[in-house]
Amino acid sequence: MEERRQHSRHGTEMQLEVFDLNSGQRLGRIVDLSADGFMLFSDTPHKVDAVLECRLVCTSGDIDAQEVHLGADCLWSRPGADGQHCWAGFHIIDLADDQARALESLLARL
């Protein structure tokens, strides 16, 4: 597969959870993150081409990071090996200037 990433991915030891901004529903846990997108590990599959308004939250107790609000497009979704979880790749498509700074700050901590 052709590599199209413009920014390097950062794996994380932090607990970064993603929630739907409108419903509050937990969408999954971030496995890796970049300025362009993220890979999500979740309990439910995600629809390819679905556009979501998301809230990234660091739930690690020792880290005082602010939330990041963004719009993301699901590029791909695959079932996990255990048949009970899902992997999905998202491209960040909407990020306000203040949220871009918050994301940069978060990436600097990874």
C-alpha cells in the first residue's frame, strides 16, 4: 500500500479516548496519532466515509492535557483478530486554530 502520510505517527502510552462530540458516546481508544489523523481501537465497527465530530480526551490520571475537538473522516475499518473489537483509521478534516495548537501540544507529550 502506498504511504500517503505527511506527518509521522506517534504511538502513545497515554490513555487517549475518543468520544462523539454530539452524542457523548465513546468511539474508542487512540493507538497512534499524528497531525493528520489517528488509528482507533474500538468495541464497535465504524462506517467507512462517515464524518464524525470528535472529542479527544486524555484519561491518564497523571497528565493534565486539554481536550481536542476535531472533525474526522473514517478512511478504513477492519475487524480485530478476536472478532470482538475493531480497528479504524481516521483523517482529520476539520480543526480550528486553537484546537490545532492543543493537538500540537498533545503530540509534543507523546
